[in-house]
Amino acid sequence: MTEYSLQGKNVLVAAGAKNLGGLISREAAKAGANVAIHYNSESTRPQAEETLAAVEAAGGKGVILTGDLTVAENVAKLFGDAESALGTIDVAVNTVGKVLRKPIVDTGEDEFDSMFDINAKAAYFFIKEAGQHLADNGKLITFVTSLLAAYTDGYSTYAGGKSPVEHFTRAASKDFADRGISVNAIGPGPMDTPFFYPQETPERVEFHKSQAMGNQLTHIEDIVPIVLFLATDGWWITGQTIFANGGYTTR
């Protein structure tokens, strides 16, 4: 992995305890950052503690924070607590998301509300708080999905819930430009994580693999270098959605 320097920077990672968020937290620490690690469910606390230990082993200062980010005041508290623990936040990364594959006719109102709260509302208020708390010349990175460039069934509430984040990203990149803050979204392809497999059949997994280079799913290790690049040398990129998916989809 290319070495990018985040020496002395303070990084906040929402859903930063495990899987993609956990690796972002760990690699940011290896690059010299202090890291605020957010987690949602109490069942994830052990992974948050493991990630905190890895951050500290890499020489960084770390803190673990919790909260349901579908509640706007909890997002504000997250940024405030991260600042209290580490100082002004330089890089904010939101990896929060929920996947659901279900036909429209079978989707209930509660499922719709949950998907849009987690994928759109939480992202909106994360972006809002980042705009109020990030240091000048800070970096804001949010995760969407490569399904935004796909034509498929089943993912109406997932792709639909993530699609507004593109517009939030573009608007924020203009709103925050006078402070030198870059704002981008990353859209990975289907990722080889525990969130993906329960939504798909083995046959569909093989189809998804067949659409990308190397006949494979996206790995979290493929995505983290892009995050580190945007947080450092890639500062001039802003207002963009980057489809990082091995050619799975494009537009």
C-alpha cells in the first residue's frame, strides 16, 4: 500500500470499528493519525476495542465513541466528543450504511424508513456537522454504492437511499469550498464483507464477481488506499463520486 502521511492529523471514522471502517481506522493510524472510532451496536464494542488497541499500537491516540447516527443530535454529539478527545478533526469519514435486497412490492414502510434514515439522513447530518467542525482544508469522505450506476432489481431502498448522498456531496463541496474543505463520495462495488452475502444467492454472487476485473468482488483493501489518497495528496478532487469497483459499473 502506498504510504500517505496523516502525521498529527485527527481522523473521525463513523462505523469505524470493523470491516471497511475498521481497516480505515487502522491504516489512518499507521499513517500517523489520531483516530476517533465510532460504532453503533453494543455487539460491536469488542471490535471497537480491538481497533482502538491497533490504533494505539501504531502510535496514535484513539478514542471509541458510540451513538445512533440516524438521530441528528447524536451526530452533533459525536463530533463534539471526538473534538474533546482529540482536538479539531481534520478528516471525517462516514462508512455508515445498511443493505437490503427486496422487491418493491414486498418492502414495508418500516424498512423504507430505516433504509433512508441510515443511508441518507445519517449521511446528511454527518456532512452538516463536518461542515461546522472540520478544520480549514479538511477532508470529508462519504460512502455510497456502485449501484448508483447500475440498472438492476431488488435494491430500490439501498441504491435509492444512497443516491441523495451524491447530491449532498456536490452541494457540500460548494458550501465548504471557501474553507478549502474537499468533499467526495466513494462508490465501491459489491464488497467481500459479511454485509453482502445475506442479500444474495450463490449464483448471483458469481454473477457479481464476473462483472469485475479478476472475477472477484471488491475487497476492503482495494478501497482504503483511495480514502488515504483523498485525505492527503488527492485534496484537489472535490464534489465527485468515485466508482471503485474493478469495472463493475460505470456511467
